[in-house]
Amino acid sequence: SAINVAILGATGAVGTRMIEQLEQSEIKINQLKLLASPRSAGKTKSFRGTTYTVEAATPESFVDIDLVLSSAGGAVSKKLLPFAVKAGAICIDNTSAFRMDPKVPLVIPEVNPNDLDWHQGIIANPNCSTIQMLVALAPLDQKYGLRQIVVSTYQAASGAGQSAWNELLDQAQQHLNGNPETASILPVSGAPKHYPLAFNLLPQIDVFEDDGYTHEEWKMIHESKKILRHDMDNPDLKVTATCVRVPVPVGHGESIYFKLNQNPTVTDLKKTLEAAAGVTLQDDPANQLYPQPITAEGQRDTFVGRIRPDYENPGSYNFWVVSDNLLKGAAWNAVQIAETLLQRNLLG
Ligand code: A2P
């Protein structure tokens, strides 16, 4: 039966793609509600041939809504989603607001769909960098046992929202015109200092913690352990991360070094990854085939290549993983969770 859906943050980089992914899904929708800040009220968007008007989100916006997909920032989720849950809706939240709450499942459908069974109204979408890393590593964890991850990310501007994406393009234009680059958003909006991303690299994503790691780096560490259940069942998984913003509009890259309990051959790893849901292997150095952001953009899969053993440490390997941060990293993962809920009779 058809459901009533609200998109919170419907005008943003992720919200726009949530609408697209929902439009392409099999989900039958009765009423669609597009919610954003008061600045966007009155804007229109078309969905499956009908024009919808964006409304300012309020605590009363969720009456009769069955499903909320939210990506309007953590503060907005914290404030508004409890009202949606009270109104009886299931919320799939793309922000970090509830991810580490023990009562909230943190779900990648290819990896831990059974965690959907114990939701209490809110289901969290993991961080974009965590999702693509675990789509690639979880099949190896299941087969060979994962002991350690050392990841360096190459994260696209759009991960910081539409305004950061626009800022990168403006800076590139300014640079080519011979003008000084202006920066007011990246690395983090609201931070005391801003630096240009165009023709640069920024080794800061989200705010710094007192220990010198960024919040983004800790998200990758904590979320990976929660999703793979290594905090409870297997305390042996070690994770460390360095997160870097690169001047790419869409598509995160990750250089991942990982250590397994077993010592499979690279051929074994490739076979396992080829059979894994949501993974496309792009690993053919002789033909210069490897994952790239420009070829991953617009795709739902996570692309894996450059698989190599660390010859000096048996059981340890390197690979390179790319995915569209706005799709598998955000909008597609959220819509895929909704589809999985419907398949399991947990929604509608
Ligand atoms: P708006 O476009 O009206 O500012 P992005 O991640 O691309 O920056 O998008 C953020 C999304 O969150 C946008 O849709 C934005 O709407 C929305 N948003 C920002 N602040 C609020 C708020 N206070 N209430 C509801 N939606 C908000």
C-alpha cells in the first residue's frame, strides 16, 4: 500500500538526491512532503509528474507521515525527529545526531540489515565515508575476519553540502580569472578560519576533538565498530583514520590498508568482492582500470580496485575504494533502507 513520505532538507545536496532515488524506487507514495528552512518555503519541485511546494519544517509537519528521510543537519534532526516519531513516523536520518545512540540501529543494507528489526522509530544512515569503506570490507570480514583498518580519505566537497560544493566551483573560477579565492564555508562552516579548497587539500573534515583527531575521523572509527559489532563480539578490530577534503565535486576516494585473520590470495579477495552485493570490482592495472570519482558519480555501487598484498606483512592488504558520497554515502543508502523496511513488513 502507498505511504506518506516527508523529506527533511529537501532542497539540499542530499535531499535533492533523496527525491531522485525515491522517484526511481518501487516505493508507492501517496503524499510527499518537502520540508526545508523558511528560506525555501514556496519553492517547487516535481516528483513522478506532480509538482510539490516546499514548506518550512515545524514540529507539526509530520502528522500522518509514515516515513521521514532527513538530511538537514544534526541540530535540525535532534530538534524535529522526536516529533516525527511521536506522530508515528519511521525516520531514516542521514545526520550524525543519533548514530551512536545504542537504541538506534546504524544500517548499511548490504552489511547489517537485521539491525532494522530492533528500531524504535529512528534509523541512522552511517557517515558517507564509513558506508563505502564497509561495503567493501564487510564481505572480507565475514569470510576472513578483519583485525585492523588504516584508512585515508579523499573526500569530495559535496559531502559538506550544496554551499561547499558551490564554494569550490566559485574558487576554481576565481583562480582561473586570476582573482584571489574567497572562502567562507570549508573546512567547517562556523569555524574561526576558512581556507580555499580549489587547487588545495584540507586535512580537516568537521571540528577537531581535544585529542587532535577530527570528529569525522572518530565517526569512521566508532561507526565501523558499531556496524561490524566488533565492540561487542570481537574487541580485536583496530581502526584508525585520516580524513582529507579534496577539490573534487562528487565522489569520495579511500586508500585503505587492512589486516585479516587469514592470509587469502588477491585472487581470493577479488572473487569474494565480485560476489559481494553493492560492490563493483574495477581492478585491471594492465588496462589502467581503477575506480575514479568521475566514473562513480551517479552510480549506486561502491567501486574497488588497486588490490595489493603488503608483501612484508602476510594477511595485510591495500586497496582503493570510491563511491558517490551523495548516493551510497547518503541518499541511496537511505532509500535502500526504506525499501528493505518495506520488504520486511516493517513500514506502512
Ligand atoms: P534550505 O535550502 O532552505 O537552507 P545541504 O546539506 O546541501 O547544505 O542542505 C541542507 C538542507 O537542510 C537544505 O535543504 C536546507 O534548507 C535544510 N535546512 C537547513 N536549516 C534548516 C532548518 N532550520 N529547518 C529545516 N531545514 C533546514
